[in-house]
Amino acid sequence: MLYRILKKDLLRRKGVNVILFLFITIATIFLASSVNNILVVSSAISYYMEFSGVPDVNFILKGDTEKEKTEEWLDDGAKDVKEYGDSSMIALNDQNMKIIKNGKKKEYAAAGTSVYLAAAGMEYCKVFDLDGKPFSLKKGEAALTRDAMERNHLESGDKISISVGKTERKLTVSEQIKDAAFGSDMVGMNRIIVSEEDYETFLKDENAENIRMFCVMTDKAAEFVRDLNNQDFTTVLSTVSKSMYKMIYSFDMIMAALLILVGICLILIALLVLRFTLVFTMEEEYREIGIMKAVGFRNFAVKKVYLLKYLVLVTAGTVVGFAASIPVSRAMVASVSRNMIMEDSGSNLWVNFICSGCIVLLVMLFCYTSTGKLDKISAISAIRSGKTGERFKRRAGIRLNRRGKMSVPMFLGLNDMLTHMRRYLVLMITFCISFVLITIPLNTINTMRSREMVVKFALDPDSAVYVRRIEKASEGNYRYKDDLLAGMQRVEQEMKAKGYDAELTGIPFYFLKISKDGVVSDQKLLVLQNLGQNNDYLHYDKGEAPRLENEIALSETVLKQNKWNIGDWVDVNIGSKEKRLLITGTYSDYMQMGQSGRMNPVIDMKEEMMADYWNILVDMKTDKTQKELAADLKKDFPQYEWDDAQSLVDQNVGGIQDSLAKLLLPMTGLLCAIIMLITALMEKLFIVREKGEIAMMKSVGFRNRSIRRWQILRMVWVVLVSMIAAVPLSLLSNRFMLRPIFAIMGADVEIQVVPWQVYGVYPGILMVGIIAATIFATGKVKQIHIREMNNIE
């Protein structure tokens, strides 16, 4: 008997059943694949670090003058050091690297990263091919990361030229590699791997800028870094811990987290739609329910009829969704594994299976609670379709005689929504969720393209353009302040000779030891110093910018970690001397993951070696945009690297906004399709419920066109109310979802909302889809005859 009832139910409402099946399937795909991706990536980061031999701490020294001294300290003085190793690298500048295409040399795009030359076969921070296997290089061969090759349009077999001082070699690109320590653009460093023979040849050149990297394995990384800072090493350029590497790669989970959010919202929508259809079906079949109760069926036996139908639909949807989530999971993992080496993820299919099973249990539990209404219905009231024929309260709404200028279809649509608000609540919640979901990636993209984001990277958004790597090929990388100033003056003169009246502001940065009352900060801090006229664009949350020679500003993260405050005096090691400086202000930015300092422009840093310098601000009068000016300057000065603000931000956040931009249109299309399905489903059920009213309207002269207009305008009113309700929800999602994600990078940022996009274009696209679905669904109005008046109350 149950089989016959089930078969009849499934065939009677094919459209509704298909829509519910699709919802469950889509929700299962999103939720199962996204949760799987999160688990795979979170475990893969640790696996990748261990597999590649990334140390707990690595620190870089300029040259080998303190190599022996450092080894002695690591052997005897340093605490909790389990083992360590060291390797050599050669620092390159943009002029050292060229791409050879058709016999001609072209510029190598470093994307603002510091590039180093290293020999294959390192003990720590190992590199592998794309399959995660070791490889070897012959003399004359080189290996590059996939991002570097794609950025420069290189393929295996292409030629590059590398010069160090007077030594120049043409190398063949033979391998694409995965490099855990230097492979992400967010690290700010990149390596070109060559054979040991070629490396030794380059290293023998007297102009080779040798960099020594020490890799230390320890269980107490923070204590080791603090102990390292207490030493009197003067050539330490930077210190990086494994936790920082993990944080950088954790950004690969942002996309998966967004898709999990979509999956959860789809499940919520599916539950709401299920409840609506279930309650509607029971109300439509009250007479059958009453007869079943009258002949002795108990409540659970009646519920079982409905639960079986939805169990079949939900199980079928989750089985199909589970099967589809497997290739989707693999595709998502593959998009992440392009930067990492992962364990075999086939064993993680249990995650997809558990998620699918949880969806079945959740939906069936929800269906069971929704059938609780049957317990309160007696056999007599059910036979009478649940109606008593009496109304004990007046229906709220609006009166037609007071709305004389309003057309009848518009009045009916508005009045329906006001008098039956609960009936349309499911639609309103669904539309609200859809609107909020579309604003999340949109607001993320707009924030990453905002002026504030540029300032968070210590750049002036109003500068005409930016330049990086102004060294001549014979100079090597600048290491001292005076060298940078001389180079800036030379570039200013070169630009003036070609008609560009520009002022340059350089931003060198140093890694300095900072202490208070003898207690050293957890690590050497990245401290920036503006050299030039443009010094007033940086923002401070509290206090003021450092102006005097004995003043400094530190980021909010540094103050919190060390329990320092504005007004405290700190001791800063500059060169071989210790200088006492006053903390005058605090701020938040994304330099060194939010842990940085800003030195006043007037302090003398001649004796301190720069770690490097940030992008140089170029200020001049021009009518061109930054992108247009950068393109012109690349033609006039091809030896330098010119960029606009947005390109620099994109390089430093690892291309997350590009992934979101690519996701935006498919996500909009998916959400539009989803709400069109929901709208079509709801409208079909509304028409079934309102057959009697529609038949009566036809009997008094209403045409099909007027009735359909009423149905469409009613849906428009529902959408407009939903959009208004979605505005505060969108603002809450900005505050409690997006701001914490941006804070991971090291600083708070104001989420940017572009009203014409967030409240105009994209909701407009969804509204067009809703109206189209309503027009399609109201086609059934033509099939309703006057005899259906018998169904009216």
C-alpha cells in the first residue's frame, strides 16, 4: 500500500518533486565537497611543511662574515636546538634576469618579489617537481615555480639568461617546481634553482651577493627567536617561523570556506522549502487524512506516508550529490594542490559520505517535526479540510477604496503579502539569504580594490605611479640608505630628461631588535622609513606619526604582543648602537602580517643595512591613470619595474581577489537559478491553493493577463521587502564574517560597499530571474476553469 501511495505522490507533483530533488543534490555537492576541501587543505599545510623540510625557524644572514660565529652559538649557546643546517643563495635583481624569446632578451617579471638563485639538492626547504618527486638538474638547466613561469609565459624548454656581476649564463627551463618556503607570492621571496656546477660558477664572481640561510629545528620557536634577537649578530636580515608559512598557505581555505557557507545556506533554504511543501501537501489532503484517522490509522502511520516520500527524495538527492561531490572535491583539491604537495585524498571520501548522511538525517528530522501538526487535527476537522467556517479576527491589509490610484492587480499583490505574511516568509528568507550571499564576494573584491587597502600596504593611493628595482645591473641590490637615495636621484634626473617632472619617495625597511626594560620583542621587527617628500599619507589609529629623531610608531599587534603602550620608551639597535625611542602612535597594516614599525624620516640609518626597500612612490602632475602612466613609463624606461597600486595589492594578497572575481559570475548564475527554481515551485503551489479564488475572478470578468499580473506584482512586492530586510543582514555579515578574514592578514579594514552594485545591479539580476520564473509558473492560470469555484472556502 505504501508503495502505491508513494508512486502516486511522486508522479502527481513531478515539477515540485524535481525541484526538491535538485535542491538536495546541489546542497549535498557544495557541503560535502567544501568540508572535504577544508579538512584536506588544513592537514595538507602541515604535511607539506614536513615533507619539504621547512624548519621551525629560518633566519637569513648577509654574507658569510658571521657564519662561524653563528654556528658556534647554535652548537653551544642556543637552547632547545635539535638540529640545524645552512645553505647559500645569491640575491638577484631584475636586471640580472632576462627571458630569451626568438633570440631577443625580454624583461623578467618578478611581481615585486625578491628573487634568489639557489643550487639543487638542499637539505632543508626542499623543492620538488609538480608530482612531488625529487629531480636533478644538469649543467645549463634551471627550475622555476609554476607561478613564475605562468607570469612570464614560460614553458619547459624556453631559455632564460642570468647574470651575476660579469658572469652570465643562458639556461634552459627544464622543470616546474613546488617550493614550500619560497613558492607563494605572499612570502615576498622566490627562488630559481640551478645545478650545483652553475651555482658555483656564479658564486665565484666577485660581485655575487651571497646570502646565508640557517634552518633550525626546535620545539620552542618563540623562545629561540627571542634568544637569537639577544645576540649581537649584525648581518641578520630576516627571521621567519614555520607558523608564518602556515598562515600564508591557509588563505587557500578562504574559497572553500565561502563554498561551505553557500552549502549551509542551500541546506537552510531546502529545509524551508521542504517545510512549506510538506505543510501545503498536508493541508491539501486534509480530507484523506481525516478519512485515514476515522478508519483507525494512528498519527505515526499517517506521518509515515509523508515521511516515506521525502525519505526517497532526500536519499536520491544525497546519493546523486555524493557521487557528484567526488569529482568536485578532487577539482577543488587540485586547484589548491597546484601550490602544495598533498597526501592521497582518496581516503577522505568518508568526509563526503558523512556529510551526505548528516543531510539525510537533518532533513528527515526536520520533516518529522513539520508533521507534528497532524497530531492536533481530529478526524472531523480534517475531513472538513481543517476549516471551521468562522473567522475570529479581522484580516490586516489595505483597503481598495483608499487606494484609488492603485491598479487592481497591484493592490491585490500588496494586500496578499500584507494579509498572509507567514505564507510568504519562506520566500522572503530565501531571497534574503541569496542577496547576502552575493554581497559577500562582491564586498570582498571591492575592499581589496579600495584606497584603504593600498594604504594598508604602506603605499600612497594618490601617487602617480610606483617603481621597483631601480638598481643598475652593475650595482647589485641596494643594501644601504645612501645607495637608495643616490639611485632615486639618478632616476629623477633620467625622468626629467624625458619630460617627467617627478619626485621619488623611497621606503627602505630594516629588521631591528627592539626591547623595553631589557625584555626583547618576540622577533626582529620590520621597520619602515620614508625617504622623500611624501610622508603624510599613512594613517594612525591612535597617537601621532613620529616626527622627531627620538620617536617611533609601532603596529597595534606589536603593542599587544609585548604589552607596550603609547608613551613608552623602547631601545632599538641601529647599526652597532642602541637608541632610545618614544612610541608616539599605533596603527594597523599588512606589512609583515601586521607586525611592523615606522621610523621617523629624520633618524640617521646610514650604518644599518637595509633588508630591502619597498615600492618607490613617484609623485608628479599627470592626467593619466596609474595603469596608463605605468604602461608609458615601461616603454620609456624598460629597465625598471613600473606598477599601479592595484597590481601591487594583487601581488601581495596572492591573487585571492582574482579567484573571487572568477567565482562571482558563476555564483550569481547559480543563485539566480536557485531562486528561480524556488519561485517557480512556490508560485505553482500558490496557484494550486488559489484555484477557487482565480476561478471566481474569471467568473466576474478578470482576464488571464490581469490575474497573471497580480501574481507577478505580488512576487515583486515580496522581493522588494526581502531586499530591504537583507540590508542589515549584509552589514552584519561584513562585520562578523569579512572583517575577521581580513584581520587574519594582520590588520582590520573597513569593508567597502558599492551601493549601486550591492543594492542595485546584482539584486536587479536576481529580481529579473524571479520575475521570469513567476511569468513561467503563472502560465497555469489559463488552465483554471470557472468550475474550480467549488474549491473556494
